[in-house]
Amino acid sequence: MKDRIKASFARQSMMQTFGATLDAIEAGLVTISAPILPSSRQQQGFAHAALTFGLGDSAAGYAALTTLPEDQEVVTAEIKINLIAPATGERLRAKGRVVKPGRRLIVVTSEVFAVTGGKETLAAILQGTMVPVKT
């Protein structure tokens, strides 16, 4: 399972652009982080919501993928984000997890934290639905 997730993640050019890394992979739980680079900030200096959303969506999607057989992938059917606090700091860390696995729909959530010197501040919460697809 871990090798499958790592290989898939390596093919995501957007995550490469963000400088993102896979931090943890467990059944139903995946953590991804990325530095808050000058190129991924919005006009007020915070991490752009696109970075926050991208990390949260990918972490949730890969958490869903851990529940599926090898001949299936997942795609996001819908996902909602609540931006709770400005994402300031050195990095963002997204912790995606499966709320309810299923054959047709997988309900997922992610929490995205702004990280500075080891201190985490909750910046966003995402909740959505992933759909399994045959490869």
C-alpha cells in the first residue's frame, strides 16, 4: 500500500511544484506537508488557499486510496473547505483521513495546519467525497 501511494504521489506535478512531501501513510490516514514558499503566498503574505486546498484534497484522496484494492484509484467528487485562520509560518501540514469507507463513495476529511517551529495552528478543515474508479 505504501509503495503504491508513494509512486502515485511522485506522479503529481502540482505537489512537486509545491515542494510537498509524504510524511505518513497508514490505513485510512495520510499526512502531506509543503513549505510556504514565496511563490505560494497570497497578497497579504499568508499561504494561498490554493496551496491549503491542494494539500488537504491530496491527503484526503490518498487516505481514501489506502482503503481500495490495487485495480482502483480515486477521484474527488466534491470537497468543501473552511479556512479557519491565516496560514502563516514555515510549512503547511495536511492530515487526511477516511471518515466512512465504501465501494461507491468514500467520505473523507482533512485538517490543514500552519507549522512554525514545531507549533501547529489549525488553518483549514476540508470534508468531501471520493469516488473509486477502475484503472
